[in-house]
Amino acid sequence: MAESMLPEFNHDGNLPEGIHVATEDEVFVRFATPSARRQWLGEQLRSLVALAKSTGQLARVFLWGSFVTSKEVPNDLDVLLVMSMEFAVESVPAQAQVLFDHVQAHLRFQADVFWTKASIDPQVLHLWLDTSQTGKDVTRRGIAAVVHGRSWHRRVHHSNSGRWADDCMVTANARQVFEDTILPRMTAF
């Protein structure tokens, strides 16, 4: 397996503040193995992501909360699904409808599942991700941006303040959202 791009936890047991790009495999190896609870939540996440992919409309997945910390027994999963701009919840296959019903998703996957379209206003996405980096104890912590699909490749770029990854799968609008809102906050790598 390639070296993980996820940074080490900070002294509080959190990912450092920022958006940290990781493959699905990296997420499962890092966060879904240390304890029985983590393994179970990892399986829930695997099922959730597979169901979201089955719609053919999944563009991006963000994870935050206790699952992406060093906490031995995380509470649940906190997930934001970014769906394609063409996504229409009413046309989702019946078996995937559970993902887009917050209560049903929590019951089935032990996950707080939120969703939006890739056409979300960049400022709103930025606010969402910034707010999600603040824990209940008011400490700042990182978020994992999970990439999927075979056409994903990681290409590292250098900028004035750091490095970032380029996702070739996103639409032009999602690319703009990514560049305007996520890249300025990324501290991964």
C-alpha cells in the first residue's frame, strides 16, 4: 500500500485543522481498525459509501467528528455527501433513499448524513466545512475528504502556503468550489 497522505493526530487526538484528502482505503485502514466499535462503524461507512456510489451521482465525501480522531470508541459517523449538479433526490433508486432521510440514515448506519449538490454556493460550503472543524469542546480539528473511483489520481501541486491534490473527476463548477473554498483551508501533506 502507498504511504498514507493523512497526517498524524495532534496532541488532542484530532487531525490537524484543515481538509485532508485520503482514499477510501486510507480512511478504512486509519480509522476503521483499532477497536471493535471502529471496525463496526467502518463497515457502516463502507455500506453507506457503496450505496451513495450506486446512485452514479456521488462527487465527494467529507468525514468529521469522533470517527476521524484517535478516540477509541467513536460516537457515530458524521458525513457530508456532495452529489453531482444533476442530482435529483426523487430519482434515486428506492434502496438508496435511506441516505437522503437524515433519521433513517442515522438508524441504519449510525451516521449523521448530510448532503448537498456540487452546485452549492462556494461560501456556503466553506462555512459548512469551517463549522464542522469545530468540535463540541470548541477545539479545531481536521476533516477527511474521501476520494473514490478508479479515475482518481493524486497530483500534488505546490502553492505559496502548502501542497494540495487535484481531482480530475469533478465538474467545472465543483472544481471552482474546490479551488475557492477547500484549497485555501487545506493543510494536508
